[in-house]
Amino acid sequence: MTANRPGMLDLDPAVIARARALAATVGAPIVEMTKRHTTVSVERAMLRLGGLEGADADGTPWVNLLLDSVRGDVGLEHGVALPVWDALLRGEAEDLATLAQKASAGSVRFRLPEGAEATSAAQASRQQVAHGVRRMDQRRVEREQLIRDVGDAPRKPWIYLIVATGDIYEDVPQAQAAAREGADVIAVIRSTGQSLLDYVPEGATREGFAGTYATQENFRLMRAALDESSRELGRYIRLTNYASGLCMPEIAALAGMERLDMMLNDSMYGILFRDINPVRTFVDQRLSRQIHARAGIIINTGEDNYLTTADAVEAANTVTTSQLLNEYFAREAGLDDWQLGLGHAFEIDPEVPDSFRLELAHAMLARTLFPDAPLKWMPPTRHMTGDVFRGYLLDGFFNLVGAMTGQGILLVGMMTEAVVTPWLSDRDLALQNVRYVMNAAGNLHEDFRPAPDGFIANRAKQVLGESIDLMEKIVAHEDGLLDAIADGTFGLMKRPSDAGRGLDGVAEKSDAYYNPATDLLEENS
């Protein structure tokens, strides 16, 4: 049985094993599909690891311009590594940046090399991309050393707080103030709509809307500021951003090279909530997760979003199913359990009888299924009404469930959620709420043991059973998970595999395909 650890339920190991086996059966065909395809964002991530950065005078990144030139001459299906490094070896330019500039001006023509020339191009590309991979390795060691030097967060769950004004130079002092008030993780949410841009902006930005653009320079600035705060406070402050949308692998690569600690990275979020093509998303997320695995980055998945469009009681099994699938895809990509910030949320209508007990059941189910994962627990949003007193109480209940069930990452709830963008004073009150509950409850999860056949345990068993039933239905589909997504199984969103944004950026690999980044990452997985 599984209840010998704090915060866990007494669930049948055979039932849990059945659920995991079904998740593997559902997920394996998707993994095989991803291995047969590449995308423009996968290829651009490789170029970024190869050291190409910057943009032209109009702000178009050189990685986009170089990729478009190669694709126009030889197609995408072979990858861009061989044509690009073949051009460098032929003397078309002395480095990637110059090659990109000449290609955008139309003064370079690319070809697909063969034989010894292809071997030379592959070796040259591998050597240069390896520098980017080693840079991620160095940043990971740097993180581990800094944690040893300054100390880590004194307790769990880590307190996760969002800062995003749109202006990176305003974000920095707000993030440092939040860390002084007790935040352990600073999340800089992206500007509205960035997930739909098929490029990553360059440089420091000051014009984001309801968020700040994810760029390499913004990552660098915030990381440096939080390192300063870490030394001041005597505890390492973690930094989070978003590796999702149309540039998932690229942003993952930038995060690894700039030492971010967590990235939002869900296998289906972009499909369901941004209408990004399913094939594009699954291909992109696999490379992004291989990068996160190498860089020692914790991923945060997005199951909480399902409960903003579907009922949190009726759709609880879809959350569990998605968690199991996210776990399968993450492990296949090389992530360890300590890197799986699987998501779930406190989103049951407070007017439902026994809503608190139901929330406890769902949270304990997640903790029992994933005992070594730093689960990411999300606060109430859907049923926040504008009554700030009621909202503050709901957030207190949410924090209490987090304490009772041993969550790993707790996002701070705001009583003004759905009313205004929270003021600094709102954030301070919200942090006070978290501090009070965590200090008062202490290690309550060590003492809390629901009755083995009581309401909470039976509800958890019901949700797990419904998740197993759902996965059995998915397996019965002709095209498995792709058909289930098209049918609106998750979050009530219907997303067919032959439609959606970014489909034109997908290609089936040819026999000549080569990508040194995937080779390097898979060799060390």
C-alpha cells in the first residue's frame, strides 16, 4: 500500500501500476510520431545552441532569417545543420551571424551535402552546438554551487509569486521586493500573445502587455537580480518563465543557457488553449524537455487550466490523466521525478457541499500518485467573485490544503483575482496569508490521515478509476491521443491534428535528416 508516507492515501499499488501502464500505452505512439518529425522551432533551438543570436534592424531574429533561407533552398525535412555548416565549410561566411546576414540578403545559396561533405558538416555542427550544451551544463553546476554557498529555501512548499509589469526594468525591483517578503520562486509571466509568435524577441523589453516578453536578455537581467537577492537573503531564489507556445524549444534553450530554474512546460496546454497544432506541440515539447532535463530545470505542467473551462468535480479525471501523461512524456525525455512540477488546482465551486473535502481528496490523490514530484498547487481563480474578503478566505483554505497534503510549489493566491491586476499591497497581504497558514499548520501533513474508507479516500479512488476508464477509451481510438484531443476530451477543447497554428512549420524527417542537438541530448539522457 502507499500510505506509509505523510500526506498520502492508502491506494492499491496494482491500480496505480495499471494507470501508469495505460499512460505509457497512450503516450508511446506520440513519442514515435515526434521522432519522425521536426519543426522550425526545433531547428532554431539548435541554431541558438550553436551560438546564433541577435536580430536585424527590423527585429527579426537571425535564427528565423537563416532557417527561412535554408528552408527555401533545400526544405525543412533534412534539418538545417547540414546545409548551414556545409556553407560555412565552403567559405560562404566565417561564422553563423555573418552567414545569417548574407543569407537574408540573398547572397548565399544552400545545398544538402552528401558523402564526405555531409560527414564534415555533421562533425562541424556537432562541435559547435556542443558548446551550447556545455554552457547549460556549466550553468547547472553554477546553480548547485550557489545553493550550497547561500542556502536553499528553508521549507516546502516553495512560495511561488508572479511578477510581470511588461517592463523588465520594473519587474526587477518588484521581484526583489517579493523575495524579501518571503517568495521562494519568482515567475515572470509573458506578454499577452507571445506564445503565438513564431519567433523569440531579442534584447531587454519595456512594452509588454499584462506580462513581460521572454527574451534571453530579460532572462539574464532577472537572473542576475535574483542572484543578488539570494546572497542578500541567505537563500536561493528561483526564477520561472514559460517554455510553451510556438517557440517552446528555443525558449527552453535560452533558459538553460541563462540558468532559469523552472519553466512552464505542458504537453497539451498549447494545443488546447492556444490552438497550436498538436503535432507541432508534441514535437516541440519533446526537445524542450530534453533540454530541461540536461539543464536541471523543473517543469511546471498546466492541468489547472482544464478546470477553468470544465467543471472541477466532473473533470477531475482529466487532470489525473494529463498528469500521468505528462509524467510519461517527461520521463521519456530524460527528466527525473524531482523535476516534475505536475499541476493541479483548487477550483471546485465553494457552493458545492463538501468542496473542501473534495479539494483535499484531489490534492492527496496527486501526492500519492507522484510521491517524489514537487507538485505545483494552483489557487482559486474561476470562482473568485470580486468579494475580496471571501477571496482572502478561499485563499486561506487553499493554503491550508497545501500544508495538509505536502505540496511542493504553492502559487500565491490574490484576493483581487478577476477584479484588477493585483497591487503591491494585495501581494503583501497574500504573502501574509501564506506565511500565517504555513507557520500555524507546520508539518500538518505528517499527522493528517483520512479514514481508509472515508469520503476523501473513496473520492480519490473514484477519480483514479475514472482516469483509468478514460485512458482505456483513448487507447480504443484509432489514432489514440490525437483522436481524443480532437474530440474535446481535455478542457472541452476540440483540436484536430491536421489543423491549428504552426502546422506549416512541421516536416516529416528525410533519411538524410541530422540535428546535433538531439543527438547530444539523447546520448546523455
